[in-house]
Amino acid sequence: MRYALAAIGTWCHGFAEVVVITPRTGSAAVRRAIGGDVRLEICPDYRDDYLGQQVSKVYADEFTAADLICHVDSDVIFTRPVSPADLLDGGRPWIVRRPVSQLGRHRPWLAPTEEFLGRSVAYDFMQQPPFTYPRRLYPEVRALSLERHGIPLDRYVAGRPPRGFSEFNVLGAHAYATHRTEFAWYDADTAQVPRLCRWYWSRGGIDADVRRELEGIVGGPTEPTRSPSDARTRSAHPSA
């Protein structure tokens, strides 16, 4: 998380705020680590915090007043100058997708996503972070939980088996089915959007080589490029 936030400080400009969401247990240590320019929000403790951090994301609109919410996990590190304009194409958030038919057999997110939505899903929408969605999408997805499953979405997700939910695939599949023209869609093999960040694996730890790489990234240029402010877009950074 420290490297992720340092990279945001080095490379990201024009965003209204950075929000870190963390469970109550351990929040004191997170508060000490994040610095003064980041707003900390506390979420409940969950029995399975992998599912718990997904709950935080599908309720992200309750942690910010932003019109657009950019999600960055603690193992996603920005590597180049980024402004809100880089998250949009023609004023629409872009999403990189890959057809399910091109994936291997290991796709544990697919059945839970289809089970939640009640329809087949043709694409994997988690191909290229960061993931940016308009705030009105979140209450729509929460309403689906009540309509289809009869319980609030936080209870639905928390009650799932391990790896039994995929927040960004649910958001992406719902957006594709109901608001397709409001997004710019790119296929993974031909995507023409810039790669803004590098995706690590937090559970793999940080060895000496990765640490040197991260320190080189967050060092950034001597004078980082700055972009005009866009108060409508905020960067939400749930900690893993």
C-alpha cells in the first residue's frame, strides 16, 4: 500500500482526492502509514476479508461524492503520468475486455458472476486496471441483489464461499448489458488505451528485485507532469 500511494503521489494529478478503505481491525496502523493527503474510511471486519474488500468496492459510492470512481488495489502501481482524462475515451470510461472463449479452463469468477446476474457473461472485464465506473452503477448492482436474491449485496457477498464473487466482473458485465453506449470497450488483444499501471500480486510478497523495481517507479521524474484538476473524478484506493 505504501508503494501504491507513493506512486499515486508521484504520477497522478488532477484528481480530487484519494480514499483508502480499510477494516476496523488494523486501521490504526493503516492510518499511520497513509500520510496526511489521503482520506481514510473504515469498513466493517469480515470473516473472509477477500470478500470483504469486494463489499467495500460495490459500496464505493457511499465513501465519496465523485461522479466517477477509479478503483486501485494496493498491489496496482501507477507507472506514468495520469490525469482523469486518461481514464476516459470521448468522455466515456474505457474498459478492456477479453472473450471468455479465449480464456483457459481456470476462470473461477465466471460461474459466480453469472449466478449473481442471472445471465451468461461473454467477457472477462478485469483485463487492465485501473477500473473506473460512474457512481450510479453501484446502486443499480445493489438493487439486483435485492431483486434476484432477496438480500442486501453486502450480506450476499459476505455469505459467499471463498472466491465466490467478482466485483469488477459484476460491475463490468452489468455495465455492458445495460449501459453499453456509455463506455468505450476495447478487446484485450487490440486495446488502444495506454497502460497506466503495473499489476502485482500482494499475496506474493515483495522480494529484493520487486522492491528495487517499485522504488524506481515511485521515484518518478524530477518534475512530474501535472494536469488540470477535474473535481468530478476521484481515486478510490481500497486497501487489500
